[in-house]
Amino acid sequence: DTAVSQTPKYLVTQMGNDKSIKCEQNLGHDTMYWYKQDSKKFLKIMFSYNNKELIINETVPNRFSPKSPDKAHLNLHINSLELGDSAVYFCASSFSGGAPTDTQYFGPGTRLTVL
Amino acid sequence: KQEVTQIPAALSVPEGENLVLNCSFTDSAIYNLQWFRQDPGKGLTSLLLIQSSQREQTSGRLNASLDKSSGRSTLYIAASQPGDSATYLCALETSGSRLTFGEGTQLTVNP
């Protein structure tokens, strides 16, 4: 009974292609996130959705488009992939409301390699 | 803009040793500070969460402290074990559920 799941786990593709990464959580959370971890292991937030609405967009290129069909899902679509997009992408979820005790639960990550 | 720094970047210790990981941050207007563990090829696991109004939290062999005035947190691991080998990440939560991470400390505990 995985809490936050991502598919695929690995994704290898050619430059210029379009690809999607899917994320699902079964924790009943209302907020979901996408993070990017680069080759230096630095983890940085990309997007956050609360009840299917975008609340954080950290100056990510327009080629990245998150889509949240419902509270339990947040997918990430990437157009025209570039070499610099190679990274590990993590999905996470939490309860919103600003409660200081709410931690975020992370998925296992998707390792994207652009050739 | 919140900046989070973790020192050291890597640490190797013999089994059984007590150790301290350090985290410093520039903006004290935080909701909480969290310590995560990341194993190779895996996601992040939350270890401890210290609310802004708290000074420390303990869980088993782990103790985390928070000093907002100096912009510092420490993660103390007692009697380290090889299974503690992982990357430890410090993260600060600010408004809008925004987490800002440090670059992590890669810990190796040698048997």
C-alpha cells in the first residue's frame, strides 16, 4: 500500500521528445508537489497544487506543464526535452492549511535521462 | 530568499560513534524545520520535524535542535550504525507549504 507512487521509475529519451511522469497518492492529502533533484543532489521545488489548483510555480520553463485531474494525482508533462532536464524528479504530498506539524511525503523518484 | 547550508557535505565515521550534522539558514520566518533521510535510489523519509516554537525533537537515537535566533539546527545521531548510512537533508518550511532544502550531508558509518 504505497503512499506516494510515481511512474515510471526510469525514463530514458532523446532530446526534443515529449514525455510525462505520473504521480498518485493514497493518503487523502489535498496538496501535491513536484521537486527536481539535479546531478549535485540539490532538491528544489518546481510546482505545488492544492485541490487541483496551482499555488507554487518556481520559474520553471513553460516546457514543463503540471496537470492535476483530481486531488490524488499530479502529473508532469515535459515538452521538447533538453539535456539539462536530466535529473531525478520527486513527487510529494501533504495536508495544506499551514499547520506547522504537517510533513510532506515523498515518492520514490523518477530518474529522467535525456540523450 | 531562504538559503540553507549543510555542513559537512560528507562524513565518514566508525560504527558506534556519536555524530552531529549541521544546518544553517538565513531567514528565521519559518513554520518548521525538518530533517529528512534519503537512501540511494529512494525517496525522502521524514525523520524529525521541529515546529517554529519548539527547540528540539527526539526520536530514538536521533535528536534535532532548532535555534532560530542564530539560524541553526543540528541533528545528533547517537551510537551510529551502518544502517544509518544515507544522505541527510535539512529543509525549512515557509508560507504556502514551501520547503527549501539544503544540499545534504552524505553519511557513511563503517562497520
